[in-house]
Amino acid sequence: MIDGTQSFRFFNRGPSPAVRLVFFAVLSLLLMFIDARYRYLESARSAVSVLISPIQRMATIPGILWQQADDFFITQNAHQNLLAENAELRSQHQNDAAQLLQLQDLQSENQQFRKLDELPVRHEFSTQLAEIIYAERNVFKRKVLIDKGSQADVQLGQVVMDDAGIVGQITRVYPWLSEVTLITEKDHAVPVQVVRNGLRTILFGSGDTSQLSLRYMPVNADIQTDDVLVTSGIDGVYPPGIPVAKVTKIERDPVYPFARVSCLPVAGVDNHRQLLILSGMPKLPERPEESPASDAGKHARPRRSN
Amino acid sequence: MSYANTRSKPEIQRPISNIFILTSLLAALFMNWLPWEGIWLMLRPDFVAVVLLYWCMNKPWRVGIGISWVMGILADVSDASLFGQHALAYTLLAFGGLALHRRLQMFDLRQQTIQVLGIFVLTYAIYTLAQWQINGYVVWAYFLGSLTSTLLWAPLNLMLRAIQQRSAERESRS
């Protein structure tokens, strides 16, 4: 014990633990402040992410092996199930094909009408398939990392969806990875429209559950359970008309000024491994600056006023 | 006696290679980055914190606040949390380990576990506090991780000690 303390003092070991504690604590606090307020540290972050990505990749291997083993046993045991699923998929495919034919017809018709009406033609967006490498490992966040990054031309703010609807938005791009913030992240907003009557509103994530909610809906708003909400495309970030959520519960309490509307996402936000990244969103004209809110509302409206 | 238990074994006093320390830290990161989900994510012990605390207490002049801070930055990047959030928590963890390492070496594993719980809860509280400042809400279930980390303390301690001993034996034989 005694020679332990002596040797501790005897040699020069640099500053004492307390000094180091203060130094590193202040450094951490400073970094947190800078990171929260400004976006100066993104390049440092992507540099470090390249460093650690080998270990991260390695950590996904057990999961992939598990899944492969799972798949193997499914093919061994549930042959019957697979056959049934195959038949179901085939019938659905036929259905879809028929609808797709109609859609093509409608598309060309719509384009023609839009030309006649001199409305801007609706853009088609291209998609890129990406795979989730990790689900969120942080209890507080609803984010996933996918395996396409700036090397694959992924850009900040692109929309990510699965086959059913919107899943999230790209919020950070690394060279070989990018981070998707799910729509269920706390305070994540999506501008939506009710399919039934075209009511415009904004959908918010609630953070700790996989639910979504509509805030600021007047108590007498025309909204019902099972209403489907689709993106309205107003802000130019989300393409219009993609399903987002379904209303599950409405509480109209006259004591509060707003109704409480909770919804569930249509897309399997927490389910899938493969996601689609939408690219090629049309650029909207710049929003006029310093115009009153009512004016801005009028600017956005003509796109869909008929 | 507990004192004799931990202190009088000459193998433990032997120098251990930097490679072993580095490997154990990387392995801890690997464990943390396994695809934990849902309830398992809540129950996941913070392997990095446990291993860091082990080294801070057993080799305080090798692994200290600086290395803990670097590990914290790596954890921050992989978790997509704010830069410095894990780093701050691990810095305090390391300081706790350094400040208590003399006292904890006197105790046996069971007594150590109780002391260690305090350090882990503090570490988790720091992280949660930072999160609360940023997001404005707290997930209380997150603290379950500090309990499982504490439970992990004894087995991990024994394991690392056994590996050290074996490598020391191999050295003395050759």
C-alpha cells in the first residue's frame, strides 16, 4: 500500500486525475454545446465513423447469421407455408398488374390534362434500395443506419420508405452509411393530408412509442378513426400522395382547445430490413422571404386547388 | 481475507500488454454494437463502461480518463448521439474508478459490486441528464442498463483476471 502511494507520487505522471477530469469534462460539454447548436463537427464525425465501421460491420454478422439460420429452418420445415405464401403473392401480383395497367393509362391521361391546364407536371422519382445495418442502439432515439452513403449519391433530406409508406428521412450522410430518422422520432414532423376530405395538417412523432400524433387539430375537425393520412407534398421534402399513417384513436375533450388524435404508421417502421431511398425530388421555387403567413399559404395552395 | 485475495497474487502485479487492454476494449465496443433491439436494448449492459472501470481500477496508470474519453467519442459516433455525451459520462466513470481504486481493491467481489453500482448509476444519470437537456424527456427504463452492468461486473472481473493469469503463466513457462 505504502510503496503504491510513493510510486504514484515518485514518477511524473502528468496532471492529477482531478485536473484531467475537469479538462475532459469541459471538453465534452463544449463539444456537446457545439454539436447541439451548430453543425461544425459533421466532417469529424464522418472521419471517426470510417475508423469504427469495420467493428460495426463485424457486429452485424451474428445478426445476419441468425437470420440465415432462421431462413434455413423456414425452408426446411414450413414448405407448406411457403407454397401458400407463394400462391397468395402470385394472386396479389396479378391484381397489382391489372391496377398498374390502369395506372399507366391514368398517368398519361393526367399528364395530358396537366399540360392542357398548364400545371407543372408531377415528377416521377427514382428509388434506390438500401439495407438497414443497425437499428437504433440508443434508447432515446428512433434512428436507423443504412448501408448507402455519399458514395452512392445519397443526399441529406431524402425520403426513405418501404413498400407500404414513409419510414423516415435521411438526416446524416457518411461516406458508406447514412442515418435515417424515423417518423416516430420525437417532434419529427411530416406534412400530411387526410385522403377522405383533403384536410391538411402536420403529423408528429412521439418519441418513446411507435405512435404518431396530430397536434393542433381543432376539436370539431372532420377527422375519423381509420382515416388514412398521405403526404401532402407541400414543403417539397416529401413527394405528395404517399401513405404515412392511419388514425387509430381520437379524443375530443371540450376542455382542451385541440383534439388528441393518435395514429399508427402505415409502413413497417420497425419491421423491415430493406428500405427505398427516393431521389430526384423536384425543386420547388424558393419561398418568398418575409411574407406574412397567410401569403405563404396562398402560394402553396394552387398546386392542388382543383 | 479479502485483502489477501486480491493483492497477494504475484501474477496480477505483472505487467500486461497494451494489446490485451486494447483488445478487451474493442471487444467491449463490439458487444455494445451487436444488434440489440427493444427490451434487450434496455437490458443491455454497457460493456464498454464495465471494461473501462475494470482497467481504471486495476491498472489506473495505464487506462485513465483520457482513454475513457476517447472510447466515449467512439460510442457517441456509433450511437449518433451528441459528441461528448458518452465521453462526459465515461470521463466521470473513469474518475470514479481512479478515485476509488485503492478502496475497491481491498474489497471482495460482492462488496465491490455494491460500490460499483453507485458509479454506474451516476454514469447513466449523467448521460440521461444530457439527453433530457436536449430532448426534454427521460426514458426511465434506460436505467435498467446500470443494473445489468453491475451484474456483469463480477463475471467480467473474474474472466479478465483469469485471462491475465493464464498469459502470465505462459510467460513464466517459456
